[in-house]
Amino acid sequence: MVALGLGIALCRRLAVRDMRRTSRFEDAFTLGLIGLIIASGFFLEGAKMVSPAAFDRMAADYFPAPDEAGMTALRAYWATDYGMVFPVESMPREAFTPENLDTGREISEMSCAPCHSPPASAFVSAPLSRLFAPAGAGLVDALWWLHVLACLFALAWLPFGKLFHILSTPVGLMLRGLDPGEAAARPDASAPLARAVGLDACTHCGICSRHCSVLPAFLALHTPEILPSEKLLTMRRLAGKSGKLTPAALAAFSEGGFVCTECMRCTVVCPSRINLQDLWLVSKREAARLGHPELSVRLRRFGPEVWERLARRKRPVDRTLAASPSLLDNPETFAQCVQCSVCTGVCPIFRLPDIPAAEVDVSPHQLMNLVRMGLAGHALSANFLWNCTTCYKCQEHCPQGIRVADVLYELRNLAHAKVEEAARAGLLDGMGTPSPDQGDVP
Ligand code: SF4
Ligand code: SF4
Ligand code: SF4
Ligand code: SF4
């Protein structure tokens, strides 16, 4: 079974490239602990195979009234067939006669074979026993203690490490059922107990991260918390005893949380059937509660006057855009716009019946015009910029082929880069207004 499990794990690792993009110390530690249990078990069995003391204990239990000749015959047979290494004084060379071996085989088949497997079935321990006989025979006690202590340590560590999923995954499945869609729809699917069990049920297999819709964002930004498997671990730390993250870890957690598109792919593919969708909603609420709301919420705190000043600052080089030419800097981007307002007409945001007027303060065609006229400050302060769903309808329908949605994306990135750069320069305080200590943003 162990060999089968190792084979499956190895095939999975080799066949599925990039199965897991990050590994932690705990992953290596868990593998090491399991490896120690397996290796010490194999070595212990190997040592027992060549241990005369183990043989004597077994013979006393199952061959209770042996005569000396019978014991010698049995020893000779086991030494020949099982590779047992007896001290020379108890097994002289002349004991290995064909008659003795036949007698030993009969006794063994009568008393030992019914519950003792042939050495060939121990296909790992038997070769090991040949390797370290006769010295291995003296290691039986030490190997027994090593094996038992490793098993006990693994049991004691079970509630604190990733192996806890052995218990929590079945409990989670009982709570949520096998169908993730059904799980999400159930009224109790969001219960705190189900969430707590879900956090512990993760095996860190990485399947969700392989299928994550925003994997390209991780490849560009390298923030591990963008990957669902890593975000879940951070959530577990946050829900843990101390419940504290460093400011940098909190910022990464928030970035990972709000990059998520809530596409639900991770929930559908998770083999532990964790309701990840529900956990992501909770994680976003928690990030906001801890002072790291969605980027757009933070950026909207700036008033138009701040954006006007920021827009005048030298444009920072944004790490995600550095490799691609800027649409905003190219006059050709907007040259063909005839202000027909088709882009605004097809925009689903402008069709929402109850949307407050302040949220649609500037329309897509007006935004294109503002940027064309060099009024990026006005464009950056528009609430609508952050309400756009990036559905690309405007771009698809524009009769002039203007890349409307791409421009909106670039404006968002520009706003973020400018705020980050100004914050790094100490020009903004934590609330998103010009710092009184720093004076005006130049
Ligand atoms: S959340 Fe599910 S799919 Fe993702 S790493 Fe954990 S067990 Fe694997
Ligand atoms: S719901 Fe979020 S974390 Fe899950 S696959 Fe979609 S984008 Fe990735
Ligand atoms: S961007 Fe296209 S659709 Fe929008 S106003 Fe200009 S030409 Fe019309
Ligand atoms: S991409 Fe944004 S601006 Fe364009 S149609 Fe969709 S929501 Fe409206």
C-alpha cells in the first residue's frame, strides 16, 4: 500500500507540471516525517528478519515444546531460507544437512507458515535485511523505538499540521456534501463550523491554484496570496491563535483577495470539496475590517484635487506595464474617436436602474475625451473608473476601433502606480489625503 501511494504521488508530480507553485517548510517536514515512519518500519522489519532474538521469541510463542534437534533443524531452515544470521556457536556448519533442512521445513510449515509470510513478500525489508546483516540484528530495539516514537510524534502533531485533513476532510464532506454547487447553495454552507473545518481540510495539493482564473496575475506580480492554495494558508494563520499578520503580509493578503474574480473554479475543482467561494468572501470582509479594503475603495478616498496634483507628477514606471507600450501616451489611441457615445450606450453599468448618479459621474466616451485632451487628473478621479466591470462591451462595439476597456484598465493601473509612488515618497498619509506633515503634493 505504501509503495502504491508513493507511486501515485510520484506519477502525479511528474505528469502534472507546476502542480504546486510554492512549498513551505511544513510540506517538507510532513514528507520527512512520513518518510521516517516508512523507512524505520522497513528497516525494523529487515532487522527482525535477521535477528536470532526475534526468532527465539517467535519460536517460544508458536513452537512451545521444542526438542534441541527440532530447534536446530528449524534454525538451519530459517538461516537458509530467510537469511537469519545465528551466532556460529549455536549453528555449527554441520547442522545444515539436507535432512535437517527437510525437518526444519516441515516444522516451519506446521508451526510458522500459517501466520508467517514468506520472505519474498517483504520485497523491501528482505533485501534490506541482507544488506545490513549481521549488524542489523542488534538494532532491533533501537529501530523499534525510532519507529514507535516517530508514529507517536506524528499522532501528537496531527491537530497542528497539514495531516489534520485526514480527519477534517471527511467531517467537511459530511457538513457540505459532495457537490460544491449544492454546498454553496445550502443555508448552512456558510456556517462558522463549516468554514473552520474547511480551513483545516486543505491538503495544499495546489489543484485550485493550477485552475485559478487569475493565475496570470500571479505570474506577473509574484504575490503568493493571489493563488487560492496560498491565500487559504494565510487565512488559516489569521484565524489562528495569534490572529495577527505583519503589515506586509496583510497587504499581500488583501491584494490576493481582491484580485480574485470569484469565478468559483477553485471551489469546483477542490478535491477536498472546500467551499472556497464562501471563504474568499469572508477574507475580503476581514481584509477590509483590518484596514485593507479593496484597492478601488482605498483609491476613491482621494478627492479630485489630489488626483489633479498626482496626475501632474512624472509618470512612475508601473512594473506590470513596463514591458508594453502605453495607450495613454500614444495620440493615435484616441485620434479616431468621434464621440458617438456608442461605448456608453452599450455599457451595462449605465443600464442599471438604481445606480446612484455619483457612481456614473463620467461616462466611457467622456473619459476617452478627457484623456485625449490631456486631463488625466479628471479621468483618475472619476468614480465610474472603479465601477467598470471590464466586460469589454464598449471596446467590442466601438465603430472606430478604440480600445476603450484597455484604456480604462491602463487608467486604473496608472492611478494605483501614482498613489503607490506618492505614498513611498511620504506624500500621503494612511487615510488617502495629503499628509499635513508633508504639505501639498507637488
Ligand atoms: S483548497 Fe482544495 S484544491 Fe486548493 S490546495 Fe487546498 S485541498 Fe487543494
Ligand atoms: S474564485 Fe478567485 S481564487 Fe478561485 S479560481 Fe476564481 S479567481 Fe481564482
Ligand atoms: S470610443 Fe468609440 S464608441 Fe466611444 S465615443 Fe469614441 S468612437 Fe464612439
Ligand atoms: S468595459 Fe467597462 S466601460 Fe466598457 S462596457 Fe464594460 S463596464 Fe462599460
